Amino acid sequence: TSTGKLVAEIRTRLGRCDTMALNPNNAVCLLGHSNGTVTFWSPSVTAPLVKMLCHKGPLTCIAAAKDGRYMATAGMDGQLSVWDLRTYKRVHSYYTPVPATSLDIS
């Protein structure tokens, strides 16, 4: 078995967190909330590093590119969006008839 050490426990106060991903480039944790917001967290900080409104409803999944430049999000609003994490702007958006439940960027 593996034993880990709790580094931090922080209450986001942003509603239910439905999905989580790790940016492999900088180890920032990406949380997707029920209000359509994605927040970026570091264990050494008690407030979000970034807070982005990405969808009109709950997020269903998040993925970050290996180089840390892009993030993909999907939500219950049927949108699948690709974001540039250098500018925090949407670069592509797609409609999905059924909300995506899993994302990965290769």
C-alpha cells in the first residue's frame, strides 16, 4: 500500500467540485465546479490562483495539455471548449449533443 501525506485541505466556497485535473507542466490543480467555474489551485496558497467562468452550467470534465499551454473543458451546457492558458481565452468551442464525460489532450 501507499501512504501519502496531506499537504493542504482548503474549502473553495464555490459549490460542488465535479471534476479535477492536474496541469502536468506546473502541478497546478484544476477544479471544475457546479457553477461553471474552473479554478486553479496550488497547495501553498489558500485562494485560487485563477478563477475562470467557462460554462453556463456544471462542468463534466477537464484536461490539460502536457506542455501546460492548453486546457479543454466540457460542461452540461453541451459545450466543449479549448482554452489558451497563457491568455485565459477560449480558442475553440464545439457543441456536443450529449455532454462529454471524459477528456484527454495528446
